[in-house]
Amino acid sequence: MKTDLNLLLECLKYQMDSPASQKEALITIYTICQQSSDASDYFREIGGLMFVNDLAKSSVHCIVKEAALFTLAVIMENNVYCQQSLCTSELFEELIFFLTNKDSSVNLKRMSVYVILVLVSNNKSGQTHIRETGCIGVLLQMFRTTLSISEMNLSDENINPCYQLWSSVCSTLCACVNNPQNEDNQNTCCSVFAHAKDWLQSCIKPEIIRPICSFVGLTVANNSCVQEYFVSVGGLDVLAEVLNKLIHDSSRSYSSAKLAVVVIKTLDACIADNPAIGDVLLKYNIVSKLLRLLTYGTLDSGEKISIILTIGHCTEGCEENQYDLLKNNGLPIMIQLLTESQDEEINKAATFVLQNCKEITEKLSLKNNEYSLNLNDMEHSKMDLQIKERNLEDYGKKAKEVLHRIELLEKESDEETVRRQRLIDIPQEAVMQMTSIYHKMNPSNQKPIFERTHTQMQCPQLNCKSDDLIGTTSANNQSIKNGILKTVNQVNASTRESEQNVVLHLADKLQTGSVQKGPTTNERTTCEKKQSVPQASEHLFKQPSLTVKNVKQAQGSAPVTFCSDSTNKEISIPTTSASPKMTDLRCSGCVTLGLSFNSRNFNKILHTCPYQCDRHKVILEAEERYKRELRKSVICTNSSSAAFKSNYEDFFYSR
């Protein structure tokens, strides 16, 4: 790269008689320097930058001058050190000569304006030089005279180079007053506002509107004196008229909507930080037009922000514009944007508008002050005034509703902030303690799902109550146990021990089952009741083995089973004279043999039998007492589930 630049510089020096070769060498130099800032810096160090500068001044060939100026602009634009080294009054004066010389071509003037643009861009020193040398005055004169309003035709090839020169002048003037802001240059540039106003009135074309709006917007930005001067020459009125035309056409033309946003940005710069100027826009109903444009779906977020900010500056300190916003349903639109948009800048802009209208909203809702509106036409009839008053009352009601919605949104925002702060302030120890308490209250949730499923499918115990009855099961099981034990004690001593062991075994099972607490499904409850209860019943009321005695009778010998015999052999109850009927009466429970007599049907069989042995009577009474206690426990517990009731009825009626 360094070797190439050295060779190209030598070529420039030794090809003074060949303008075409010099032009080609200059084109190659700016191509290399455009790609690398280091190349531009190296070219400056070897003296190439100053040689090209001298070549632009001294060359008699126009094409060499143009190529040299363009090369200087590219190198300065790419390297700030090159910009500072060339930012001198001498260079500005030389450029003024090119611009004012009648023999200079349009292209040479364009290259000169391009060099000035690079010198003043982001360079306060360049902005000072352009003002002190009078170069800014030359540019302002070119802004007035380069294009003719009456003869302008952008499609004409002869006019097009002039338009490009004029557009370059506008861009250079923008750089003179902005970034950094230069109030002195702003005050100087405002002298062409009247001419800019004429341009806006005569030609509504994007090629004219965009450069002028950019120049005006940057010139009046943050400068109240220049803003007031622009209003005094009628510039703000012209902008409002142009905006109304573009918004009217925006429903049919997408380009008109985009161009309207450009005008809106300029309008916003003219009234920002100067609320008194916004009163000029009252007669144009700008707020309603902006709200209409804001509802178009073709705008991007940046364009919406510009529109909302302009509405905010129009309503800032101007009650008439605030009233216009309320009348055209502006507050609900702002609230909708505030709640639905995820763009932080849009939310800030919408909040700015709502804050401006908060005071008038309170006035209308509370009716503390009467809203006064200056009527331009004092000849309105009394009927018109009454209609306006009724409309004002309606607007007051709407404003009250909107104010209430704003307060709700603010309250929700405050609550959300407090809630988040509380979550942040909770110590780690409290979180761990709450987690441990939850696990204690829900121990079954700590088990994996497959373990709980395995436990539920086993159904090893008799769960006569659903999960909702867990709290009272232990006490009920104790009373059931005592009732059964009390009944069994009526049997003699030899039977008491064996029966008591069986009942205690069942009670322990019930009590163990009651401790198992945890959320289970209705299928688990049904499974446990349908399977466990019959098993426990069969274990408790087991059919005794019957003893068959051979009794000799006159008719023959046949195996006859007596209740007394089976009872005496099974539970060793001696036959005494106190029970003379024991040997003569037969119990159906004792007679029925085999699989036909089981825990499911023995209750029905014993109830149909008129003669029951003491053994089966005791067992039957114990079962009836157990069922009564079970019913009482179910009735006392109001939280029984529907699944448990259904399963219990199946169990009860199956017996």
C-alpha cells in the first residue's frame, strides 16, 4: 500500500503535462485512501495531501481541479488528522474563489461545496472559519439563486446538475449550524427563511421539501430567537398548510404520508421549548390532523415517535390544543399506545402527552373551572352556544373516565413496583423456611410420581375413608375398635383371645391407613375400598370349620351338622342346661357350606335365618355396630368426596 502511494505521488509530479494521467492517478489515490484510514495518514506524512491541495489551486485543467478537490474531500472524510491539517482560512478563500468565478463549471462548484461540507462536519473550527471568511454568505446566495422557482424542471438534463449543486449547498448549510450546534451560524442562516417559505408554497415535491425541511429544522433547533423569526416571516403557517395537504393525500398515497412525517419533524423543531408559538397552529387544527395520521398502519416506530412528540409540544401549555386532543379522542389513543407498545421511546412520548393533558382533564372532570374558548366568529346564534355547552359536558364526562383510567394505570404500576420490591426484600432464610413448611404439609409431593403410583396400585391396607376424611379417621377408628372389642367380650374366655387378636389386627390396619396422607385420585380410593374391605371382612368373619357327627337314627345314618357341635368344637362352649335349645335349632350360617357362604352373602343369609347361633349372632351384632360407627364418622365429616360415597354405598349394599 505504501509503495503504491509513493509511485502514484511520483506519477502526479512527473505527469504535469498529461491531465488525463493525473486524473487517473488521483482516482487511484482516493480509492486506496477510502479503504483505509492508515493509508490516508501515510499519504499525509509523505506530503501527498499538500501536493494535491496545491495541484487543485494551480492546475489550469478543470478536470484535474475537480479530481484533486474530490480526492481531498475523500481523504479528509476518512481521517480527522487530514481534516485538521487542511482546515485553514486559505483553503476556504480558495474555495470561495471557485464558487464565485463565473468560469467555474457546475461540477467544479459541486466539488468545492463537497470539500466545504467535509471541513465543517463535526468540526467547530471549520464552522468558525466558514463564517469568518464569508464562505457561509456565498453558500446562502447560492441557495437563493442556483435554482429558479419558475423554470425548475427536475426531469430536464440541464436543470438536474443545478439541482444537485443546490442540494449540496443545503446539506453544507445544515452542517454549518448543527453538530455541534452553532448559534452564530443559525442566526446568519435565518436570512434565507423567506426564500425557503416561497419554495414550500410553490412546490410540494419530495426533492424540494426534504432539503428545505432539513435546513429549516436544524437552523431553528434549540434557538428561540430563530424560531420566532421563522414564525414572523410566515414560515410556520406555510408548514402547517403543506402538512394539511400532505395528510389529506396520505390516505391515497404512501409517499405523501412519509413526506408528511418529514414536515412534522420540522414543525416540531419550530415549536419545541417555546409553547407560545404553538398558538399559531390553532386555526389549522394540527392536533386532529396528527391524530389522524397516527392511526395509519404504514408508519414505523420512529415516525410514530415524531408524531407523538409533536402532539406533546402542541399541547404543552396550550389549553386549546389540549381541548382539541380530548375532542378528537386523543387520550384513549395515547393510553392504547402506552399499554400495547413495547417500544420504550413510544411509551415515554405518550406519557409526555398524557401529562400535558392531566390538568385540563381534572378541570373538566371535577368542574372546578369553566373551559373558555375564544370564538373567532362572534355572530354565532344562541342555539349554537347551547350545543357547544352540551358537547362540553359530554367531553367532561369522557375526560373523567379517561382520568380514572389513567389513575388505575398509575396504581397498577405502583402496585407492581411494590410487589417486585417485596420479592426482592424476602431473605433467603424465609424462602427456605416456606419451602420446608410446604413439603411438611405435602409430604407425598416429595416422592417421585412412579413411587406414588406403585404405592397406590398395591392397595395393601383397608382405607375405609377418602383423603378428605383423614383428619378425623384416627378418633373414629379408636371408637370402632372399642365397640368391636366390647361385643367380642360377650363370648366366653376361650373365644375372646382369638377374636380380639383378629379385631386388633384390623384396627391396626385401619389406623395405619389413616396416617397415609397425600393427594390421590378417585381411582385409588375405589381400588382400595373394593379390594381391601372384602379381604378384611373375610379375615374377621371367617367361616369356621364344621364338625360332622355320625348320628344313628332309625331311618339310617346320615351326616348331620349341628350348630352346637360346630360351636363347641370351634370355640369350646360347653353345652349346659342354660341353653337347651342349642342342640335342637340349626343356624343357616352353620348349615351353609363351601364357597356359597362367604363374607359378601353371610349377612343376608343370617338375617333371613329365624334361628341364629350365639356365635353368628355375636359376629352379626359386631358387624352392625361397626357399620353404625362408620356411618356416623362419614356423616360427621362434611368434606367427604363424591367418589368415597359412591364406593361406600357399593360396599354397603354388596354385603
